[in-house]
Amino acid sequence: MNLLALVPLLFSPVQPDIIGGSDVPPQDPVAQSTVLIIGKIARATFTCSGTIIGNDLVLTAGHCLGGPGYASLTVYFSTDRDGSGPAIAVKQQERPDSYNTDHDGKPWDDIALLKLAEPIPAGYHPVPTLADAQWIQNGAQLLLAGYGMNVPVAPEDGDGGTGHLRKVEQKILQADYTKSEMLVDIHEKGSCFGDSGGPAYIETAKGLILAGVTSHLTENDRLPDEGHRKRYGCLVDMVYTNVLAQSEWIRSAAAKLILSPDAGRWRRIGSSPGDRRSARARAPRSTGSRPRGNRASCGCA
């Protein structure tokens, strides 16, 4: 990579949207199935994104649970962190035992399923997960969405625009990056820090289908080292967890959460949203766009 060629990009003015994308209005189907997740570990907070796949189930990235999985998570139903909207606490979390963040060419299994303390509010709807591999091809178009930064490199001060729902179209670079991951183009436009766990949708005549979950950057996105610290920018490509490849785990995790002793009544994935609403609240401003600990230098989105 020619780092000199990146200088105009790194120091360009703050862009108005999710790196080349657009704001999502509340009536957009993307806004009705994509949610903001604020996590807290000790005093630090961080931003992630997620997708509604059941009337009290949200799919996100495994690293959004924090390194040991101890993060306290709250889901916000609003297109803007500063806007007023329902906030629902996460009651239970599931992440694959095989989850890892090793840079050794193996899949991270970077996925997690969250069970909310109550059903999603009116006006929000679950989306189906991908069931047909023919949609995942090199060059295929995806609709990326999330609450992440709208600048390619995290600023020293400020949040880089996190907390606002945006969307952008991009293409698949490598459908079989690993057996359960795909590589997506983010050159000049795409997902970034804070979009972790957010969706890669396929747009069909019948509506949105969830195909991927935002995971992490690659070594192509690595910036010049500062001492022994690795730094990444959202410059070239982003790894997405392939939802179809994780379908068996998703079904197993959903069954575990739905049938848990304190889960209450049965709730079928894809059923209509409940009519109970939580108290309306503004999401707190995060102190970072990523979970702290070893996530800070792993290239996690």
C-alpha cells in the first residue's frame, strides 16, 4: 500500500455521512430493523450496532460483548443517539465457544445473540436471515448500515460521528474469505468503528435479508505503528461474519435463550413485535467506539 496516497484521505474534513453513505430516516426499513447498542465495562462505554431477528432477539458481533464477555449492554431504538427513543436492557447474551480474535487466518466466529428484557417496540420489525448461498458472490451488492464513525481514522478528540444511523451500498470482494466470513470493499465508502455488529443486508423485492455482521478490519487497513501499538483505519476492506454459515449456531443460541427458565412465554423468531414499550431515553455518549481491552488494537470495527 502506498501510504503517501492516503494522506489526503486521512486528513480530509469530516464527511457528512457513514463514509460516503447517507442518513437513514425513521420510516426507512433499515431504521426499523437496525439498532444502536451501548456497552459498558466499568466506567468505559462503547458503541456497537445490531440487527433485530426476533421479537426480543438482536444479532451483533461477538466482540461487542467485551473481551471476557462481561459488558453490560443496552439497546436503543432510535436513528440518532441524541434523539429520544425506547431503551431496552439486554437480559441474556450468547456467543460461540469458538469465538476468537487471533490473526492467523482462521475465522473469528465473531457473532453474538442478545435477548432483550422485553419485546421490541412498535414500529420495529425482525428481518429474516439469509438462507440461500447464491446471494453471496464476488461482486454482489450489499447494503451496509450502522451507528459508526463517518471518518476513516479515529480522531484524538471527539467520537468521529458515532451514534447516528447511516447506510451505504458496497460490494463483496471475496465471498469465501474464510469458511464463515466474507470480505467487503470499504474503499472511500463503507463501515467503520462503531458499526461492529451492524448488518450487511441484501435488498430484495420482498424486503431486506440479513447476510452479514460487521466484524473487523484486515492488515490492509493497518496504519504506521506507534511504538508497539497497532492502529487501523477504515480504508480498504472489512471482514463480515457470514450469517448463512452461522445459521446452525444462531438457531441453537436462539433456542437456548427462548427456552431458558426465565424467558417467559415462547417467542418465535420472526413473529410480530410486542406492544410493550420501555421508558424513552437518550443513549449516553460513549467514551469509545470499541470495547476496551485487547479490542483496541485488534482491528475490530
